[in-house]
Amino acid sequence: MSSLAVRDQRSAFDVKAVRAEFPILQRLVHGKPLAYLDNGASAQRPNAVIDAVDDYERHHHANIHRGVHTLSQEATALYEGARDRLVRFINARSRHEVIFVRGTTEAINLVAQSYARPLLKAGDEVLITHLEHHANIVPWQIVCEQTGAKLLVAPMDASGEVHVESVEALLGPRTRLFACAHVSNALGTVLPVRRLIAAAKARGIATLIDGAQAVPHTAVDVQELGCDFYAFSGHKLFGPTGIGVLYGREALLERMPPWQGGGDMILTVSFEKTTYNALPYKFEAGTPNISGAIGLGAAVDFLQALDLQAAHAHEHALLEYATRALSGLDYLRIIGTASAKASLISFTVDGAHPHDLGTILDQDGIAIRTGHHCAMPVMEFFKVPATARASFAFYNTFEEIDRLAASIARARAMFA
Amino acid sequence: MELQDLYRDVILDHNRRPRNFGPLEAADVSVEGFNPLCGDRLTLRLRMDGGKIADIRFDGQGCAISTASASLMTEAVKGLTKTQALELFDRVHRLLTDDAASPDDLGKLAALSGVREFPARVKCASLCWHTLASALHSPAAGVLPAVSTE
């Protein structure tokens, strides 16, 4: 293990100051300081988010977009203000392009049902990749079943990389939509999304990017990416659960029928004819998760006040450090060794099942994810029933990785 | 809540060297059990003779708790009648979920009592037992539909 001085050189990022902003990181688990290495499942919230939600609940709550009273106007201003922050955060062209949803899963289902379903004819094709999360597989299976379209799967290689050529080989005259992850949740692979989107666009094929694992680790500019749809969740971005964003290109969203009907998404309703509201409200039926949106807006403000480049550099240093530390354990196999990875490591340990590892590490105060990570086809590909996964955020430390490695060694000794 | 209470020596031993592990020739009944949460999978095969479990073997992939539980179970139910085995299932189920349940008279199966302190792991220990119950409740022989803990 390297000395503290060497570690400090690697990272100019003030981890200690950032950690102080996350109250939960101060707690103990089983009497040990919490080492929270399950950020890929859900990240923790800073004071800024907790306070924004608290302030809204205590002083401003009312329903939005209706009512002339003060609270309703304040709540509306906060909710729409959060949307403006998200528009800037991903560099959408306008607020028409940022739709608040429950999360990535709902965003993808919305696109599958409202964009793909009216478009797909029997024999058409939807293309995804082998490393997708179930949320980017099942909605397409459902819409393919509804329409008679076919779901094709672009392969990955033994390191967990998806190559542009293997996707291009499957983009055909019947392909109507290409959907893929920006970053794999099970492997950490960063996909070459710019080139993949360009390849689809060149053939007139619509694109959806599942950005759930990407937005916490990299700056996303949807205009620069050129995708038609981009989906992500608030709670992986240090915001609340139950809120997420679907970005869609306005021209496409404009043409899509509403997904759910109800209040807020209409202009006029009579029993003969209903006219729909303008974007983005057309896709936000019913009272939305107002406090969630406000919390997510606060999370984005918090992130933008950080030196994000330094934060991401720190995460990368954590990844390299952890990769070296875990590679040193000869009984440990890292699953997913792509050349470009976000800061997460999936692994298996000879003789110790991931589920047992998870329990033993938890006793040491270390939180990791164990299981199939909602990516059963990835597990099948690597011939493992499950993996353990440590996923890092900018508030994690090298010392926590030392503890991770030591705890894995302890678990291994127990089962050997 | 102590780790040693969960991973007792008996559990570690049966995980390292599971008993009655592997295929069973001439099985009457075969059932697959699946725990979608963690991906544990086991196949249980039984040979019945005169209303008794003449032989029972399992294979599959699972964590230490699920492997040891299945191994201990096969040892415990071999030779029992269907009714006796189902009674034992009830006792083990109580042991895993009810703090007041006594592990007395359960022999090696008492080692599973540490699991109840770890609620996330109860399904690991109970998967094989649910699978067995499904096999014993089935009126017909053959390959039965898979059992899931969800």
C-alpha cells in the first residue's frame, strides 16, 4: 500500500471537505466508520439536497401549476427552477426537452411506449447491447412483443467492451432504434457513445442512451453527444429517489403521443376531445414528485459548485488504486476489464460467494453491492451467478479501499 | 450480531465439503429452486421408497449459507417419511424466523439458528427447504416447476 504522501500527490481534490457535506458518511455501521462503496446502486445526499427538500417541505409545499395562492406559486417556481438547472446541467436546448420522470426505468419505458410503439412494424428491429441493465432490455422486449418487432443484441468482448464495428454490423435497413448504456452498471465499461450515436444517426436511426451510471462520473452534453434521448436517475446523482430525467429532442417529443393521461398534461378536456399541454407538461401527467425535483436541482447546484474535473480525477485515481489493490489478491477475479471504465469494480473471490462477502464486509462497516446487478445476461456471459461490486464516488478515500482489500482477505481466510 | 454466529464451524464445513452433492441416478422427483435476489440456484433430486425419502442429493451454485443449509438438510431428511420431513421443514422455518424458537433437538440443523440475526440471509437458508416442500407436496413424479423465494 502506498504512503499517505503519495496518495495526496495523486489527488488535489479536498476529499475531507467534501465528506463533511455528507452527514451520513459520519455514521458508524457495526461500530466501524461507514465505508460506502455502493454508489452505483444509490449515492448519498449532501446537506444542500437535504436542506433544499426540508426547506420546501417546511415552507413552500403546495401543488404546482394550479392555484393562485402564494404557496402554489412558490412551489411552482422551485419546481420549474429545478428544471432550468437540469437543462443547463446536460446542455439541453430548452426546458421543453427536460421531462421529469420517476427515474431511468420510467424514462426508458416512456420512450418505448410513446416513441417506439407507434413507429414499430412487424419485422422492424430495435438494437441494444449485451451489457445492458434490465431496465434497458425489458421495455424493448415488451414493445417488440406488442408490435412484432425484433430485439437484436450487439455483442461485447471478453473484457466487457462493446465495439463500434459490432454495433454497425447490426444496424440495418429495418433498425428503428438503438439503445445502450453510457456506462455499464455491472462492469463499469464506458461505451464509445459518441461514435455509436454517430453510426446510428448516419443511418437515420433514433438513439437512446441510458445515462444512469454516467452522469455521476462525467459531464454530459446532450447536444454534443447528438443522441435523441438520454435518461438518468436523481438518486445516483446525489439527489432524492423517485425523480429522474428524460431528455428528448424537441422535434421527436413534439410528435410523440402522451404516455399517461391525467391532470397537468392537458389544455382542455371535454368528453368529445382533449387537447394536450405543451412540452414538457404533455409527459408529466398528475402531480409530480415536486420535492424530488427540487432536491435534484439542489444536487446539480452542489455538483456545479465543486471542481468537477478534480472530483472526476479523484474518482479515476480511486479506480486505479482499487484495481491495483484488488489485482494483488491472486484469488480475486475482476469482472470487466475494459480500457475505459467508470469508477466501479465488479469481482468474484474464489471460495467465497458474493453474498457471503457482502455480509462479512458489512460487519466491517463496508457497504458493497452483491448479486446480478439487474444484468443477468452479463452474469451469464462471464459464467458467474453473481459478483461483488465496489462503486466509488468522489467522497470515497484511498483508506476505504485499503479497508476493502483487508476485509476481502479476511473473508477469504474464513472460507479457505 | 456476531459473524461467528452466522458462519459457525458446521456451516463452514458443509459449505467447504457439501454432503450429498451431485446428480442422483434414478431420481423420482427433481425440482429447481432459485433465489432471484442473489442468483442462488439449486436442483434437488429425490428417490422415494415406500413413502420414505430413500435418497436425496442436490447440486447448484449458492452462497455458504444456502450450500450448507442444503447439505445439512439432505443429511437430516434422508430416511424420513414425507410427513416427518414436512414437520422438520416447519421447525427449521420457525428456527430461521422466530427468535423464540428453540434449536434444541435439531442436531446439526441448530447451526442455522444464527441466520435469524441476519434478515437479509434468511432466504439463503430457506431456499432448499422450500424446494424440498414443493417436491414433497407434488402429487406427481418428474421434473417439477422451479421454486422461487420471491
